[in-house]
Amino acid sequence: MRKKVPLEVKMEALKKLQSGASAHAVSRQFHIRDGELQTWLLIYAREGERGLAAYPKNICYDAIKEKIICTYRQKRVPLHTLSAKYSVPYSSVCRCISTYKRKGNAGVESAVIDIMEVMRSGDTLDEALTKAELKQKLKEAMNELDYLRAENALLKKVKALMEAEERRNSRSRRPSGH
């Protein structure tokens, strides 16, 4: 896992770009991937230094993943642009798209965590993660409950059929009164 790059380093890299240095040279100097540098540029252009300081804002889960995949599929937008647009780390976008390519929509489903929502609620990130895990477990439990209910209904029908078969067999085994 890469370390978080301090805001001062991000700003210095962007100043070098604005002064005319090539993106490749700046990315090599600061040991930053080109895509990440482009993401910073997009965020800085859209939200300024404040947006860059808050990046990454979101942990990439359900709703965001769905938006990323939908935009990627419909418009074939570059991954660094998706990263900036949804304020999600570039590596998370790459992982999201590669999971989608391997597993389809089934690989995208999980719980939603929006860091800005966490900040508004007053919860810590750990509490939010716990809540998201609980939501996911609740969803799994509800699915299991639906399955078990269907299985129970099937077993009741099988039992009723077996009892009916036994009644028919017991009637046929009785000696006739003649």
C-alpha cells in the first residue's frame, strides 16, 4: 500500500508542472505515477487546494463503484479522470474496473461508505466501517433467511406428499372385510 502524499508535495509537483516541466519528469522526480499526477491536476483545477487536501474523500464501495463502472462502460473515460471525478484513489478505480472485467456486476457489490457522510454523522472511520460491515452482514442474513424460508416451504410440501403416500399405502394394506 502506498503512503499518503502530503499536500505540500502535491502542490510542489503541480507548481513544477505549471512552470513548464513535463508530466513524466515531475512524476519521476516525486516518485508518483503519471495517472495520480493527472488526477491531482483535475482535482486541483476543479476544487483548488482544498479539494486536493481532502483527496481521497471516498472509500470505493457500491454506489461509487457502480457510477465508475457505468461511466467507464458508456464513455470509455480514462481511469485517472474517473479517479478525480469521484474523488477515489486511482488504484481503487483500477481495482474496481479489473474486478468488473473479471467478475461482472457480482464483483462490485459491497457496502457503501462515504467519508463525507462519516464526518457529518460524527462517527469515526472505524465505526463507519463497522456499520458498513453490519449492513453487508444484514444483507447476507436476509438472503439466507429468504433461502431458508423457501427451503422450509419445500420441505413442508415434501412432508405433506410423504404423509399422503403413507395414507394411501396404509389403506391398501388393510385386509378387506369380505
